[in-house]
Amino acid sequence: MTHHNPGTLYVVATPIGNLDDLSPRAARVLAEVSRIAAEDTRHSARLLAHLGVNTPMLSLHEHNEARRVDTLDAYLEAGENIALISDAGTPLICDPGFVLVRELRLRGRHVVALPGPCALVTALSGAGLPTDRFTFGGFLPAKPGARRQALEEWQAREETLVFYESPHRIVHTLEALHEQMPERSVVLARELTKTFETFLQGTPEELLAQLADDPNQARGEFVVMLAGAPPVTQSEHQDISADQLMKVLLDEGVGVKQGAAIVARMLGGRKQEWYARLQAIKTEH
């Protein structure tokens, strides 16, 4: 009986704009694997044509990913090596691939991730905001109420906050930031590694004005980066009462749940108790 070794799944980061950013290792893997699982085969065909690579492709996107697991696992069992790519950047980072990688690892398959282009890291590297700690929130919710609630939950975080945003929602997101964090410094990175790459910095209001003056600045995919909330020391809140703090939070539009978390963090105590007190103050008003 002939024995063979199962194949390897290679997670391959591809360029987010400039095709020269594809590493020699990534190009070699794409040429040598038996097949490529691509988010959009038509889109990725242009990259492969640029490389002169004819590796067969099959689609793997958010709507069929779970169904593809068994198929790709069978190819690996047969000894084939497979590359996973998304339309641009690093797979799994706001792109398909998580379900596949998780399931294949649970089945004991060999998964190798190749480092490469990622809009998140590229933007942070050039923004001039603190990078010793940051939180990536993916895409903010599309609906205004859900977006407002999400920002409320991030509002008190002291580390740099990073989000992805689409061109048709960037103005709405800046308006929400102006409403909830008007003094916060924001950096917008757009069209990274492409001809019209731009970094814009200012308060949400200042950025809205720049986009209004030059509508071209609202085009392209965005990475939105916010400076973290200033740290609150004990001495800064000793002179205000808990009731004053809670009333200010409610007056500023902070939700009861998020307000309870902020007060508990600043003054100690249980969030449930602060939640009840905030709810009572809100009801009185």
C-alpha cells in the first residue's frame, strides 16, 4: 500500500493595491500549490495573470465557506497543497477564512500563514498614533442606532481604536464620531499603497469639512483610527460625586449600560448597582 502525507493549507496575504507588495514566497506558493481557494475568482484571476500563474481556483466566500470545508479537507487528505487568498490583504482579517482554518485545525490539518499586506497594520504604521496598544473593531454597524451603541462601548477605551469603513458610510461614521467624541483626534487612511493614498488627520468636524471641500477624499476604502480616551487618574475624579458623574454621562448621550461600565471603572463598585442608579436618574429626567 502506498502511503502519502496530507497536504498543507497556506494562508496567503495578497496586495491591497500595489502588486509589487506580493512577496517572492507568496508568489512561489501560489504557483506551486495544486489549487487556490479565492474569495472572488474573477478578481484574483487578474493577480494570477500578472504573475503568469495558471493554478486552478475555486471560490470560497462568506456564503459558501462552511460548505467548502469538506471539499478542501478531501483535497488535503489526498496530498494536495492549497492556498487561501482573499480579494486583497490578509485572509480572515475582515475577510473569509476563519471557518475554514478553524475547522481544518480541529481536524489536525497543517496550516501555514504567510505574512504580508494588511490594511490595518499599514495604516497604523503611518498614522502617528500610539501603537503600543490598539483595538481593532472591524467594520462599524451600518445602522445608525447600532453604530451609536458600538461607539458608546468603545468610547472610554484608552488605547488607539481602529475600524474599517466603506466610502458610502465614511461621512455617517464621522458624523457619529462628531456627535459622541467631538474632541477626539482621528486619522483616516484611504487608498493605501495605491496612486491616491492619503492620510487625513483632525477632529471629526475638521475631517467632515475636508471631505465636503474635496469629495474625492470620500472615495476608496478607509481605515479609521481614533486616539484613545485620555487616562483618568484618581485625583481627576475625586472632586465630583457619583451622581454628578452619572448625570454628565447621561447628558452627553452615553447609554445606561456603557455609563455603568464607565462609573464602575472610575469609582469602583459593581456595574449592576451603577446600572440601577443610572436607570433611576434617567427615569427621573
